[in-house]
Amino acid sequence: MQTRYLYSLRFILAARDLLLVNAAFFIAFYLTSGLNTGLSVRDYLPYEIAACLLWLFSASWSGLYDHDRAQHYRQVPRSAWRGLALHFTLVACYMTFSRDQELSRFFIVAFYAVLLTFFLLIRLTGVHVENMLSRRFRIYKSVAVLGRNGTGSRLASYFRQHDRRFRFEGFLEDNYSKLVEKDGGIMVSTGDQIRQAADNGITDVYVSLAPERIAQAQILMEEAERQCVRLKFVLDLEDKLNMPFEIDYMGDFPVISLRREPLEDMQNRLYKRVVDIFFSLFVLVFVLSWLYPLLAVIIKLQSPGPVLFRQLRTGRNNQPFYCYKFRSMRLNNDSDTRQATKNDSRITPIGRFMRKYSLDEFPQFLNVLIGNMSISGPRPHMLKHTEQYSAIINRFMARHYLKPGITGWAQVNGLRGETRDPRLMERRVEHDIWYMENWSLWLDLKIICKTVVNLFGGEENAR
């Protein structure tokens, strides 16, 4: 829900940001013009246009035009760093593939230093000015809640927490059970409260109704419309569902989901897939291209057999797929049923080294490129272990709503390696489901960074 002010704010901020980018560009040019780079203002024009377009994308993706982030003292610096980091990455990619002349490093440093300084000063000043204006003028929607019950109280808390979008005026009627008379007519006190809300400039009133009382909505709506007040209804399902849920629409049908899954959104899945493809291509070209022949020779010298080990594991939606690894064990008949253990006699010397530094997992970037795995996600298990754990651990199969990952939230939190104790697997499942319900690209990047740190430090729980 937006007022005209909130709707236009993002365009105002975008226009202001474009002015800042252009100003930072020209200032950086004149600061570095004495370095004899040989480039004129006209030579910089393609980069300036690219910088402006890429900034709009970076800022939008980082939430810099989302009102709750854009107008909050704490959120502005965080969003600014994210936006600038993404912008720098995109500009670097543009410069890599551009055939134009390369910009000097001094110019790039000066440009981002000026842009960051301008951005923080002007944005934080804007937040301060807006807060002053909001206290002087009625910029935001005045809202009230009709009926005090559990959901109504949570609504009130939401409005108070988002005081930059709403001005919460209070509850109109405390007696939730008597909004409507037994004969179906609206109670006199309720009608008086709605009329008083209209007189005080309240434009939107939120009513929390239990599903069995939804028939009363029409009666309340007619009274509110007589007073030119918009009535919004929120289903009170607190007593029916004692866990978080989301409501979406499938055509005309409201659909309740009892679990939040960001990756059910096709746009989020596209973002994640693009990152998977680029990251896996980078690793395959710049790492696996030389690591594969090097390890292949050592693996062959230490133990006869294939270089790669492939095993059927459980994938997304419980579909099996072949997972690839560098072979770290001598050939044996127990590989599909028995987990690797500490000091396992089947593991070769190079295999122990690869497992310690997770080098045996690198062929799984092929799985990522194919599409049956992701960079980050729940780790896949062999089919027998899926059957075993699904019988004794609640919600174990829920982790298979996602593509399995080379690394995951459970692994970077120390839950890696052998799982003799079912309680360890329960903790893994809890972390995997938390990841599924709280996924974001920034969380994926955090997991990747922590994995790289663990990779160079060696995995304590590796087997």
C-alpha cells in the first residue's frame, strides 16, 4: 500500500542518484586530468552512460529505492555498500568486455570515493529532512484497527514498526465479540467509532475476522463506505494455525502455504541459476582445467580405478541423480551403503588430503552446470541414507524441495562429515530448512565466502 508520495519517492531518488553518478564522474575526471591519461571527456562518455544504467540496476536490486531501507539511518549505509559493490563488479565486467580504452585506476578510485561520500551525505541528509517533514505534515496513511484480538494486536505492532509508512491511530473497538448485533445489524458503538475515524482523517481501517465470521464483512463494509472509509479485512487464523503461513492467489483461489519458500518465486530461481552458471563456469575454466589432470595422475598412481567416482544421490523433489566426485577411496563394494568414517582404511593418502580441503567435491560443479545441483543448498545423501533418515527424522524430506548444493548453511556451521548420531542429522535438517525459508542471494554469497575460508583452513570434520 502506497501513497502518491511513497510511489513517487523511488523516481525522485533514482533521478537524484543519476545526478550524483554524473557529478562524481566529472569530479573524478578533473581530479585525475593531470595524470596524462590521454583520454578526453568525450572518451569517457560511453563509460558514463554505462555507469548510470548499471547504477539504476544495482541500486534497485540492493533495495536502495525500497522506502523502508531508503529512509532509515541504519539501512542507508548497508544498502549503499551493497549497491556500490555490485555496481563496481558490473562496471568491471563491462570494462573487461568493452573494446573502448581502459579507464585509469586513479580515476576509478576517485570516482567511487566521491560517489560514496556524496551518496551517504545526501541520502542521510534526505532521511533527516523527511523525518522533520513527516512530523510537520501528514505524509503517511492514517490507519486504525477495528477489534482487539490476537491478530489485531499484531497488526498494531506492524503499523508501529513501519511508522515511516503508516500513522497508527489506535483501536476503534476493543470488544471484538460485539462488532455486529445478533440480528445481523452493526452495533451502534461500532458505527460511532467508524464515523469518528472518518472525522479524524483516518482513511483505512483494518478488521481482523475469524473465517467463520466473514459473513459480517459486508455489514461492516456498508457502514464504512457510508463514511468514506476504506475497510481492509485480515483473516484471524491464530487459533486455527499455530505456525507462520503465507497466502497467495491461484486465479480466484486464495491458497495458504504453511512454509515460506523464496525459491518458489521464479524470479529468485532465475537469479540463483544465473549465479550458479557463472560461478561453475569460472571454476571449471580457471580451476578444474588444471586441477583435474594434476589430481588424476596422483589418484591413478595411488590406486587403480577411475579418476571420477559417481554415485546415485537424492536430488530435488526426491529425484535421484548421479553426483560426481574425485575418487578418494580404493575400489570397494560398500561405497553405496557405508559412510566414510574417521581413519577409514578405504581412503587413499591423496583422498584424505582432498577430503580435508574439499577438493574431492570440485567435479560437482559439472552437476551445477548440468542443473541437478546448485552451489549452495542441502547436501545430497546416498539413496540408502535418504530412506533410513526419512523414517526416523521429521521433516527430513522437506529439505529435498530444493536442489542439493556443493556447500550449504549446515556445512558452514560445522555440521559436516560423518553422522552416526541421528541428533546431528536433525540439526542438519533444521539448518537446511532454515536456509530454504530464509534464502537470499546475499545468504548464498555469505555461504560461499565462509566455504572458501574453510577450504583454505581445512575442514575439521572432513572424513
